[in-house]
Amino acid sequence: MANAIREQIENLRDQLCRSESEFCRACFEGGKSAEAQNPPNVFRRRQDDSRPYFFFVFDKPNNNDPNRGSGLEPIEILDDRFGGNATRINTIKLLQILGFAGESQDLLYSKKIHITNAVKCDKCAATGQTGQIEIGREQASRCHQQFFFKELEILQPKVLVLFGANADRFVTGNAGPSWKLRKEVINGKTYTVVRVHHTTATSFNTHGKKGLAYKEKLADLWEEGRIS
């Protein structure tokens, strides 16, 4: 079927968030947290039927409160409305260093990479808090079952690149050492997994050597992804 993968991803996106008023509320039923809930971040669209080699997985959106009522929801991960966002800028730099950028007008789109969040909501369902907070295990598990695991099933990546300890914990249940390749069983399937430093300014510039450390430490893996 033409565009089967793209269509499946579009359908999953619509289940997560169709508009600023139609979106998943599975974790926010009743209570003050439901009143304050933002439309969840949606993962990036696939522009064709290609399967990405890599999943770039961030932990969760930071804080979507400033975007409420903008009329531009659903909010795509690494939204470009705030051009000075360091995470977005550094992620684009990383794609350029790895040779994956420039494949379309969307600078964060690549046939070889799918960018997503392990948890789609920016708020804790139990408290309504947002920002740099902990997300409960039940909320993360529900989000995985309804969305993240389905992304994996549809797109079938080879390698999961987990940006930061929280992304690692959300996806695998533990935070492994940075840069070390390992095998993890996720939703019944074994994946190659690597935890890398987040693309926030301090982590990217210091631990990531402004992007060069990612390529230095994982050069063979990137090259395999480029040519496969």
C-alpha cells in the first residue's frame, strides 16, 4: 500500500493530538491537573514511506505553558516558533555534524532518523507540574503502551539513541552509562540502545564537545546508518 508507513504514523499522531482541543487525556481525568493540561507534543511526521535507522528519543517536553492559546497546537517536538531554543539549535547542529541534515525544508527531518519523546505530555498527571520534573511510572507506562511502542512497531528502527538519563529510564527502566552500546528488550523486541548526552546547552557543549563527541564515540554506528 502506498504511503502505508506515513499513513500509520499520521493516524497515530491524530490519536495523540488532532488539534488544540482534540487530544489524548488518558492520564488527566478529573482534578486540577486536567484543567491545566496542554495538548501533548506530537512526534515529527514522516515525509515518505521510509523506515528510519535511528530513533532519537528525548524524555518529555519541557514546558508548553507559553504556547497555550497560540492556535498552533498540536505542538511538534523541537518546535521552531522560538528560534533561540538551545535544544533545537543543538539538535540541528548534531544532525549536520552526523551528515543527516538538509534532506528537506524541515531541518530536523531525516529519512534515517525519527525524533520523538518517550513521554508526550509536558505535565505530571498527578500534580499538574511541568518543567524539569519527574513523571510517574504509571503515566509513562500508559504513554508507552498507547503511543511510543506503536511508533516503534510501525517504524522498526535499528538503534534507539536516548538523550539523557530520564529518556533512558523512561524507555528501558534504568539509566545506563553514556556512550555505551547495549541490547535492551523493549515491548518484547531487542534493540540496540545507546544513551548520549542531552542537547541542552551545557550537556551538548561540554560533555558532547559541541557535537563532536557523538560522532567520535559512535562513528561506526553513524556510518552504518548512513549507508544502510
